Amino acid sequence: MNMPASIAVVISTYNAPDFLCLTLEGYRQQTDLNFSVYIADDGSSDETRALITHMQTDFPVPLQHVWQADDGFRKARIHNQVIQRISEPYTLLTDGDCIPLPGLIAAHRRFARDDCFISGSRVLLSERRTTALCRESCFITGHPFIWWLNQRARGHINRLLPLLLPSTLSSPGEQLDGIRGCHLSCPTAALLRINGFDESFEGWGREDSDLTARLLHAGFRRCNLRGTPVLHLWHDEFSRHRLDENDTMLQACLNERRIEAVCGLRQLQQPDTVANGGQTSDG
């Protein structure tokens, strides 16, 4: 793949406007502005809509808000609703609690390949640092080594090395372990090839592993992005009440070497979403 002209950045969110604000500010600070942002909103209240509408007025790249009614954890479904709207040839999947470093888009555009997906890393922020950032509502992401060293010494981040490494890409492989759904990119055509996310997964857990397993089954290989992690804001863990069932479905996908989602893009019925793009609101 030649360097894609533009990237679609898909950011999942649910009732966390403080986190989403920090995440979007990180994308405002990107050194490479050849991207568009799609907010995949799994039923947030009007506070999130108001934040996005406000940020659309001067955001440096197109910012679209795709919302669905709140009916439990339906991350897979809202992602499929967004994927249907993507026009960019390459897609970065991330979450609204993950602040990007300034060179994130540049790294993914530089390393994009037709035959691979890229798995990136994350650095965890402490509860105290996360609380302080939410009060400030702004975070300058470009800092020198000594600043990050101080953050590590004070226990505000769990790792230092990924923040210091230059952006490089590993050799292609087929390992599934260690996948982070909050930092994953691939050709948009690859998501269409595997029929998007599988909406059979309900509740938190394993929908990202299922997606990447099917990418591997379809012949795409995994490359790891070293350096340029996302900064993961601290929060309480999500409920894992459906994890056993989701583990069983993931294992079935692995056993069958399934490529396409059982309930994915092609099975979408009438959408229960509202799209808000540009500077206007439809909902």
C-alpha cells in the first residue's frame, strides 16, 4: 500500500465526556492532519453531544458523531454503523479514554500495508494523574524525556520505554495474544472483507480479539508498532458478566478459523443511529 491519503480514526465512547475531550485534544495536536475522526457513541447522554458539537466549530479535521440508543454494551454494533460511513482507505480503531501522542497518525500512515494490520501499545496513567487531567481539560502531549522520567518517578505512568522509543514496525507475524483494541489499524477494505465486528458479542470483552482473529484467518498478518503508544486514562473496570460466554464464542471462531462475522455489516437491519457531521446536529 502506498501511504494512504487519509485515515479514518474511529473513537468509541460512552458517557465519558471528560475523557473524550482529552482524547480529541490529543488528535488536535497531531503533526499529520491527513485524517478524519468518527465518534462511535454507544448511547451517551446530551453532555457528550454538546461537547462534540462545540469541538466541531474549530476542529482541524472533519469530526463526525455517530450515536445509537443506549441498550447495554453494544460496541460492536456502533462500530459497524461507523464502518458503513467510512470513505478513507485506512482505519485506526481506538477508544475515547486513550490520548494519542502527536506522531500517532504520522506513524500509522507511514507504516500502513495492504496485507497487514498494526497493533499498537498503551501506557497507563494513574488515577491521580487522570483526575488532574480531567480538571484541566487540556493536555500538551509533546514532552521531552525529562518530563516523562519525572512522571514515571512519581508513579503517574506505568511504563517509560514505549514513550522513548522511535516509531518502528516489527516483522509480520500471526500472534493473537496481547492485542489492544484501543490501538489497532488496518486497511478499511480488510474490515469489509471480514464483515466488520461481530454483534453476537454482548457485554464487555473479546469482540476485539474476535476481529483480529478473523483478520488473521483472512490472510492479514500482524505487525507491532514499537514506540508512539496511546496514553490510557484510569477508570474502574467494566462489568465482565458476559466474559465466559464471549470467551466461548471467541474459541469457536478460532476452532473454525472463521473469517466473517456471524452478525456483522451485511446483517445490519434498520439503523438506530443518528449521524452528526460537520457543524450541524441531526438528533
